[in-house]
Amino acid sequence: MAKVRFDAVRKVYPNGYVGVAGASFEVADGELLVLVGPSGCGKSTLLRMVAGLEAISDGTLTIGERVVNDVAPKDRDIAMVFQSYALYPHMSVAENLAFGLKLRGQDKADIASRVTEAARVLELDKVLDRKPGQLSGGQRQRVALGRALVRQPQVFLLDEPLSNLDAKLRAGMRVEIARLHRSLGTTMIYVTHDQIEAMTLGQRIVVLKDGQIQQIDTPMALYERPANLFVATFLGSPAMNVLRGRLQRGEAGWRLALGDGTALALGEAGLPQAWDGREVDLGIRPEHLLPAAPADAGLAPVVEVVEAVGSEIFVNLRLGERTLVARLPPDRVPVPGETLPLAIPAGRVHAFDVETGARLVA
């Protein structure tokens, strides 16, 4: 096991494109850290620099106590799991698991012991004689994990390993990976574009956009205190509602004037008096739009589309010229065209600067 430290690490391609701009953070020894962001944000580039598959343009990358900028991939003591599994179709599961160790000249008894243990941990012991083509997608992914596991590396690198699985298998494999991490206590860096994977797996998450780190924190801290509008809208499903308007303080409390004659009553939202008259992007999570009596409602949008998913319903709403989504309990399903009185609990709004997108701290 080992920590991984990035000190002002940059990746600039020959055409001048900046893939990663000055990343500085540390992955703790034994931590499962997730790199998340949209396509092209730099997350896979960061991972490939740790693996030695991408050259570092500037800065320092350290694994354990060793600077590895110029160390060959095979000498970095890391193991990587790819999206495509990269299994040898003509080899059995046992042979796939053992292949890397044989290339390194490991003792046969040691190889057999490691393969047996990896198969036990990943519940592959009953399929060791099968070829990859005879396995399910989840089993193939476990073989790919096992091939990394037998190496007993200092650091595991996982590059979108669940992207090829269907929704049910992805959910199951998330549990497998979390269980494996708890069992091994090995440092893991996990790349995904899926915010559900990031939130459920990561002890900490690094959110990236356009090669730049937006925020690093625990999943719930990112969700409850996003540093900027990008993080706020990227994490959470359905996404955070964002309304641009002008804050106004009156006798009945705060309101957000939207400029088309529509306003949201926010009540005692806990905002600074100095924000009176300030234009903001106001964020409201779908679960914080709650059914209310008409007299207590802060807004009364019109229902457009209702998505019932069993344990909850997602209600798509129109408020003047703007759309909102509310996450509601399924005890009463509204109908399209209905006016739905809603209220926002005190302190459950997020304010962002309209120019920079930065979170405004009360």
C-alpha cells in the first residue's frame, strides 16, 4: 500500500491542448478516491499518468516515497483494470489470473496460492477452468479485477471498469469493489463519468472540468456544499434546479424575483441582509421542493410530466418560462396540467455568483 501525491502535475499535448492543468492533491494510503467529470475533463489522463501510460509535462508525481515521473510502468508497482476487461479469450480464468505473474517469473507455488486466494475473494473458484466467452459480464469483470489483485500492487487503478455492464450488474459490481477495498485496504484510484458510482464508491471525490479540479471532498460534503455551480449541477440525479433572479427582502421574508413577473417565496432562508437586491443563480435540490398547503406555498408551478419510479416520483414542472423537477413521495401522484403548491424548507437553497459560478457563502 502507498499514498499517491500530485504536485502541480500538468499534461500539455504537442498541439498546445491542456489535458490537466496543475493538479495538486494526495491520495491517502489505503484510500479509495474517485476521479469524476464529463468526457474530456482530464480524469483518465490523470490516471494514465499514474500508470505511466502518459508522460507528465510538468510537476511531480510520487507513489509512496518515490518520484515516478521517469519510472517505467512495469516498475511502478501498480495494477490497472480497464473498461474493456482485456482478457485473453483462448486462456482459462485460472490462466488469465496467472499470466502476469508468469511473465514476472514468479514461483509456481506462489502463483497457484495467489490465484486460489483471488478466486476465493472474488467468488471465481467454480469457474477457473472456463474461458472468458463462457462467463457473464460480471464474471469477466471480476476476472479483470482478480488479475490485478494477484499482483498485490501498492496502488490499484480502475478506469471506468463498469461501463460495459447493464444497470443491474453495475450495481452489483459496485458492491463487489467496495467490499474488495474494505477487505484489502489497498490504495485505489477509480475513474468514472457516472456520478452515482462516484457518490457510492468514493471515500473522497475529485470533480474535474476542462482539465481543472473543481472540488475535492467527501461525497456528502460535495452534495450539500458544492463549491460552484458546475459541481452543484453535476452531482445529484435529478440534477439541481437552478433559477436566475434577484433576491429581495420584504416583511414576509426573502423572495427571488425571476424577471417575468414570477417570484419564489423563500421565507426566512438564512441569507445575509447585504444580499438584498443581488442577482444570483439560486439552486434547489429536487427533494427540497415539498408539497404544501396553498397558503404556505412558496411557488405554485404547473405539472407537465410525471415519472413514477416506484418508491418516489419525479415531477417535471413549469414555473413561468422556466422548468423545475421535484422529487416527491408516491402517496399522491399529481396529474399533468395541475397546479402544484410547493414550499422550500428554510436553509435549503444554494446561491451562486452569476458571473463566476462560485458558491456564495452566507
